[in-house]
Amino acid sequence: MNIDEFLRLGGTDQAGVIANVESLIGLEAGDILLAAGSLAEGLGSHKSDLDMILVTERKSDAFGYKDEFIFSLGTCLVDVRILPWGRVRSLLDRLDTWASRAWDASDQSGFSHDERVLLHRLACGLVWQQPPDQQRDPGYRPRISHLLRLKLQVARHTAKTIQVDMAGYQECGDFPTLVFAAHKLLGHAIDALLAGHGLSNPISKWRHRLLQRLPDNWESSLACRPSGLAASELYWRLQRIPEHHDAQSLAYVHSVSAFARAVFFWAEQALLDQTAQRHDGESRADMPGTALPPLALDMDFCRTATGVKIARINEFGVVLDLSGEEFRLALLFDGAASGPAPARHADGASDAMPAQRRLDALASRLADAGLIAPACPAALQADRGATPEAPAPRPAASSFPSPFDIPTPPGGEGWQQLYPYYHTFSEERRVFEESKFWFADKIHHPAPLYPFDAIICEAHWIGVSQYNTRVFLIPPALGIDQRILNGYLYLSPNGIDDPALIEQRASVFKQRAGYYFENWDSLYAQWQAKVRTHIAELEAIEIGDLPDIEPEAMVTEGRGIGSGYQLIVAWNRVIESLLKIWQYHFEMLNLGYTAYLSFMDFCKGAFPGIEVQTVAQMVAGIDVLLFQPDDELKKLARLAIDLGLQHLLKGEADADSVLAAMRACEAGRTWLSALDRAKQPWFNFSSGTGFSHEDRSWIDDLSLPLLAMRDYVERLERGDDIERPLDAVRQERERIAAEYMALLGSEEDRGCFAELLQLSRTVFPYVENHNFFVEHWHHTVFWNKIREFGKVFKAHGFVHEIDDIFHLNRYEIEAALFDLVTGWAVATPARGPAMWPAEIVRRKHIRAGLCNWTAPPALGVPPENVADPLVIMLWGLTGETIRNWLGASSDTDTGSGAAVRLKGCAASPGVVEGRARVVSSADQLPDVLQDDILICPVTSPSWAPIFGRIKAVVSDVGGIMSHGAIVAREYGLPAVVGTGVGTQVIRTGQRVRVDGDTGCVAVID
């Protein structure tokens, strides 16, 4: 679709667009207005945006927009990018300078993807307005020859990196990743092919459309046509990756590698010296005979004045000098057929013997130089008629187990029935699910999920994903998929690696995220008001029982609505409240982590070698609401001392006894009044993550807050300072920030550093405080509302205990409610009482079996990279984390406890040694002693009171911005998070060394 068709379909025209631009910012005589992008090149669709470029001498403050504005006209969306003339001239001068240099395929062009796209659009954009002096010699147009050379250079340089990786994947037998890499190489080879034919568009998603513009006989241009990839096959191969991820994939990989070499060689000739030769010989598919040995996947070439040099990339091996003709013969390798046809390519004679000897001699030279690929695997030999052998399994260190290879633990049989059908791995989606990487979400769900508790997963499944994918369009990240295996939740982030799609999303993200960042404080205040109102609405929902006789007011007031209906409506409102709060939860969270990651990436680029915890320290020392519950306990401890009541808190009495003793005296009643004031809202604070109904809050169970107050009283009596060292943390953060700021060489870099740092500090309160409002306050109310339904079920015989309701999933509870209401209305026995109590007993046994199973940290195929900001910052999932998980078994000995060395995320600096205290749940916190080193699956915000008496923190899961990492930095404690298996291989009482500078943890005795 072209521009005229697009505008006509959208109910407007070119004149309407120009008039709208004129009305918004005005157009001056010296301005240049171009229509650019896919529509301008006839590659668009009805879903496209109309991209415009305005080149102007005016400054941005002259028309109120910085560098871009967007408007709609009819059903068309028009995106106008404003470019100062100075920037255009500078970009064109850089391009001319670069193009004048000698060709070097290993060199980086120095032009970003955005700059390459802009150059192409300046060259190919349709002129809608330009001054008369630009009509004959448009100074804003780059030379097409320079753009084609740039496209080839980027393809060549990127291909080199891919080829090196491919050789490594082949060596370790990682065939799935090898195939993916070959597919990427194919894309860059096609870019070079298109460049050689004068097609400069740098956006990769248009490759398949641009292929249609190649001349019919393009294949005959390639020397020897070595790959057998005809034009008709390229489109198909570009859209599809082979599904057989095993040694047989080498046939595909070598054909792509051969095609790429031939294309790069031809394209360099075509663009750099116009000496590309046509060759009309037979295609390789028609060549009879046996196979020639394939070349090494990382073999590359460099053209010289006399011929071609070939060698393996980044290897200190032999560099082989070949003539141009010999190199063309080398392109026959990669598994090409030998025999009479290749021999004719060798010397053009009908007698094959001299030519065959020439091929054999070349093969010997290639082998001696180490340029022949490793021996062909058995599976590939079988494909060529040799005796097949079982393909070698992938090394254990290169992948995690398939979810379909994980057995059900004893006693856990039938666990799949506990959860919705769409939440588990399935044979229907096996190929897809086995191709993905999954990691266990033990930050939020460290134990097997209760059937009802899985609703939390469903709520954040939608919430976190929609804001990435559909709302803010975070450029490299889509949603985060979920599956349950043996009761444990596994997550799989979906990313984007298409630069064109990333760029397309980036323009929307910039506008939408920019609005939130610019108005963060007001939007955050609005968010808090919304959430407080929402929690109040949840608290106000009344959950009544089903009376034997409806109250008379139903008749006298003409209500017309029965108790059964009201009970069902109440259920729906409670469920809707949970789903809605998770919409609010992610409204700003993903953006907050994106801001952190942007600052982190800037620092890593500007200061190579900077530690991640150093970056995080620059955002520390900001007081947030999440610490307020702990501060309330400190106030109550001080008040108890002031009132002479400390002896009541220091004993071992339970909560009921302490409260009774307080009520018995005037001072105690004064203290209880202060306690009641602190409870709302601060005691709506879960003892765990808040994601499970088992994590009771302080307002339900005072055991944990009383334990903390007892500890604070004892420390105050010793004269200890129980406050967080905020002043010291803030002084340190400012010192670090100032030192790194001083290292930056330009005012522009210093401005960017300051802006990103300030943005990270601005978003910090929300990133922490949302946790209190949602997971703690709202969920405290939510779980107790569900318990009210449990009381109704218990009263009618559906369950034996109130909390038994959590052994039913949400759909089963909805059905059971209808069963209950129907039986009540009809006055006949409901089925539930005869069914659910026994089923719940069975499910309790199943869950007990699942609890005895240790969930592996990850499943499936490790990703090439992780791009989702939330996944990186919260879960700490990076390439290094994955490698640590893969290698954990080789550095640990769980049987003897000796030689335990773990690697995790260095979350808070410092090195200490001390006694390990393994804590898996809140009820074990009383066992934590002074100067212990806390070893845990994950910390909860409500554990903050014990941070004043421990020396360091080690957790199985978490990233640099997980709660355990943040609290450790606020208390100045060394911390290593994301070790994967710390609680499994370290035992209480062992002496442990924690290095928060490097992320290393070791058992030293």
C-alpha cells in the first residue's frame, strides 16, 4: 500500500495532512517536508502510520515541540519528526567521511540503527515541500551508493559475530541455538544481497517484501551458486526456522553459511569495485556426486589486490591466500556435491580428472589451514545414507530439563486437576513450550500453589504483560508467560529481537512513557487515591449467609433481590477487586523498572566495569512507606519503655497473654490505644510475600510484631541505635554519584547521567510502596473476604475447616456457590457436601507430596538475552544468572556440605563471615540470633525488624531491585541474591563467607 491509497482509505488526502501540519506548527519557506517510511516506499498496510520528516532551521522552542509530534486525521495516524538542519548536515558529513575510508568488513560503521533508518528515509522520502534552491541539488539527500555500502558493512560486521557464535554452538552440540543463529545469519546475508541490487532499506521486517523486487536472474550472479537456495526458497526460509533441532540441522546451517559467503563476496564486488561476475552454471541442487567437506562455520574472507585471504575469525590459525578463482572453488564446499559438475566449475573441461585433482588439492590446503568444519555428526551421515547412530545428547551444561521430562513427585499424582487447564504444560503446545525458557518464580511463590491462590498468578499474568505489550509498548519486551509444574509457578519472558519492530514500538513508548515520567508525582498521588478507594470498596463488600427465611424487609421494602443472588454478586465483586488491583499494580511499575534499567545501562556504558550494586547505591537512602510498619514497631517499643511496660514485652508470653496484661493497667491501656492507631493501615502487613493465604498479616496474628518489639526493647536497653542508618546511606550515595559524575568528559553526558539518576530516585518510592498497598494491605483484606465465604461453606457442610476453601480453585468455588444457592433456593440437598470434603482431603495429600519436591530453578532452552526490565531488576535474571544456575551443580556438594561455592547477584557491598541461619518461613524468624547470616529463599518486607541483628543476607532468588537487596542496602548489610540453591546446600550452623562485592558465597568450615 502506498501513501495515496492509505490516505484515501483513511478519509483524507495529502493536502489535508499538510494543512494540519501548517495549523499545528506552521510551515516556513525554507522548511522541507518529506513523507517517509513504509508507505512512501509502497511497503505499508492499513495498519501503518504515516511517517513525516520536517527539516527546518527553526529551533524547537519556536513551535512548542521538542523533536516529534503526532496527530490523527480521519482514521490515519501521522507521526512528524522534526530535524534541525544542523543535525542533518552533520549526519551527512559523517556518512561522506565514512564512505571515503578504505573498506574494512570488520570495522564498525559508527552509525546507530536509528541513524541508518533516518538516512534511508532522507534519501527515499517523497517531497511534499522544499525550497526552490533544493530542487536541483537537494542537500538533505544522502548518496544511495553510500547507504548501500553502509547496509553491506553492517551485515558483514554482524555476520562475523554470528559466525563465531555458530562455531561455538556446533562445538558444544547446542543445535537449537545453532539453527537460530543460522537463521539470523540468513537475514544479514539477504540484507547484503538486497544492497548489491540497490535496495537500501535498513528495516529487517521488510526483507521478505524487498525480495520481490530482486531481478528474476539474481541467482546467476553468485559465484558458483553454492548454496542451492533458489529465489523461490528465500522467502520461505526467511519466514521459517527448521523444527528439527538436532544434528540434522547442520545441513540447513551449512547451506545458509555457504549462501552467506557467496552473497557477501558478490556484494562486495558489486558495490565496491563493480567487478561482480555472472556465472550461469548449474545450480548446486542439480550437481550429482558425493559431498565435499564443509567449511568451518566461522571461516571468513578478506579481498586483496591479488586475490582473497581466508581464515577463521578470532582464531590464531593459518591465513590462506587464494586466487579469485580458487576462492570461488572454495565456495563449492560446505557440503556441495562433487563429481563431474564441480569439476567443470574447476576448469571448464569435459575431462573431470584434472579438475577433480584440483578440488582435492584445495580441500587438502583448506584442511591443513584448519578451515574444514568438524567431522559430520552421525545424524547428518544418516541423512546421506551412512549407517545411523543415536545423536549425541546435548550437554547438561547447555540447557535445563524439558518440562515434559520432569516426573511427578511421589504422592503428587493428579496435581494437574487442581489448576485451570490453560495454566499447565500440555501436549497440545509441547513444541512451543519446549522451545522456550522458563524460570521458577520463587520470589512470590516459594511453595506449591494452593488451587485458589493461583488466582494471584492469573491476575499478574495479565497485568504485567498488557502494560509491556499493549499499553506502553516497552520496545524489546512483550508479556511474561506462565505455566504451573508440580504446583510451582514458572515464568517465561517474551522478547523482541527485530530491530525494526523495536524501533516502531520505541516511538510509541517514548511518547507514552514520557508522559508518565514527566507527570510522575501527580500520577503517583492519583494512583494512591485510586488504590485507597479501591481497598475501601473491598472492605465494604458484605458477605452474608443464607437464612432459613428471608427478612420481612425484603417484602415491605420491595427489594426484589434474594440472599442467594447477593452472595453470588459479593463473590464476583471480590474476585473483580483482586483482578482490578493488579491492573493498578502494574500501571507504573514496569516504567519504574525501565527507568532503573536505563540508568544502569548508561552507567555500564559510561563506566565499564562498574558493579551493579554501586549503581543501586546511588538510588538508596530514600524513605518509603514500606518501612513505616517497622517504624511503628520501634515507636511502640519506645513507648513501652517510657510507660514502664518493657517487662511485658520482654517475656516469652504469647500475644493474647501480653494484650491481657496490658489491659490490666492504665499505662497498658494507653499503650494499647497507640497499638490500635498503628494497626490501620500499617498492620495490614503480610508475614510473607502476600501472594499466599498462608501468609497471615500482623493484624491477624501479632506474634511477629511482638517478637520484633521485644527485640527492639532489649536493644534500646543496651543503648543500641535501632534506626536505619539513613544519613550514612545518603552521604555514601551522594559521594558515589559525585565521583562518577566527575568522570564524565562532556556536559551532555553529565546532563544525561543527572537526568537518569534523578528519574530513578523519583520512581523509587512507587516501586517500593506499591507493594504495601497491593500485596499487603489489599491482599490482607482480600484473603479475609475469601475466609468469610469459607465460613459460609463450613456452615453448610461443603468444607470441614474455613481455610479448606483454598483447596478449590476459583472456578470450582464459583460452581460450588451456585450449587449451594440452588440447593438453598429449591430446598433440596446440594451435591457439594457429599463431594468436596473428601476431595479436599485428597488434595491435601497431593500438595504434601508436591512440598517434598525441589523445583529446579529453570526449564527449557536458555535465551540468547533477557530484555524485560522487570525480569532483570526484580528477578535478577540475566545471562550470568542463567550460567550460574547451569553450573551450580559442579560447585556444590549437597551431601557433605563441603566445597560449597555459590554465585549470585552482588546486591549490597561488603564482605563478612559468620554463622548461617537457614530460614524458609516467617515462623522460623524467632530462631535468628544476633550476628547470624540469613540464608533464605526470599525475604519479605515484614522481615525488616530482623535486619538490625543479622550480618548479611543470602537468598535463592531476587535481583538488584528485589526487596531483600533494597533493605540490605538501606541497612548497610552485605547481600547476595539469586544464588538459586543457597537454602539447599547451606545448613544452619555452618560458617559462611558472604562477599557482597563480587556476589560469591562460600562455606568455609
